[in-house]
Amino acid sequence: MNLFKKPVLMVLAALLFGAATLGARAAYVDPATPNTDVAALRAVDDAWMAAYNKGDADAVSALYADDATLMPPDVPVAQGQQAIHSFFVIDIAASQRAGYTFSITGTSDGAVAGDWGWASGAYAVKDKTGATVDTGKYLSVYKKVDGKWLYVRDLWSSDKAKH
């Protein structure tokens, strides 16, 4: 390689790396910075909880994108809105029979970058007497579709030890 090309290529590589880094930083929103999009993600979670606790599988599954993936614990993945709806019909009916209610506990984390967002936090499930029957954590990824935030990946896991 001639002596001129090597320094020019190094400078070009540094400029490209710098531009990529600045572009990524500009798209990132600090999770500690409140904004309306993070509040909108939390509103989706609140709508999920309200619909789930009312026993409305249609309303819960409507919060998922057509190509979403649901990854609940101890069962196979549900891929696509129809499979997600089928899962929630069964899961919500079982929770209703048991008298369980679901809630998000503590403060959730989240951030938005463009049309993508994420939230994570903790949950609790209580029975009809108010006793806690399960606690765990969740992670949800959202995409803004036609101006509406929808789940595209959703997973949770229990804190209960498996024996």
C-alpha cells in the first residue's frame, strides 16, 4: 500500500466511526429522562393489566403487533397475534377461575429510540384474599405502528424456584 493511502484510510475510518457513534447517540433516549413516549409505553402496560384483570383476552391480544412474539414461562412461544390470542384466552380464563389479579410493582424502566421502545420491571400476582401467589420480572419490546405502540416481544419469568 502506498504511504499516502494508509493515513487517508485511517482518517476515513475514524470519521465513519465517529459519525456512526454520533448517529447512534442522537437516536438514544436516556431512560432517566421522562418523555411522552416512555409514558405511552407505561400506558400500554396499564391497559394490558386492566384488560387482563377484567378477563378480556381480546383487548389484551389487541395490544400485540400482528407478527409479535410472546414468550411466557413454562410453555412454548406464541408467534403471531392469533397464537397470542389463543394463549391469553386459556391463561386469562385460568386466572379468572383462581381469582388472581396481576399488577406491576415498583418503578419500571424504559426508553424509546425512534419507533422502538422497551420497558422492564417487576410484577406480582395476588389471589382473591390479597395474598401474593407469585412475583417475577418482565421485559417488553414495543414498536410504534400507525402511531400506536404495540408489543412486538413480550416475556416474563417467575421468581419462584423450580424444584
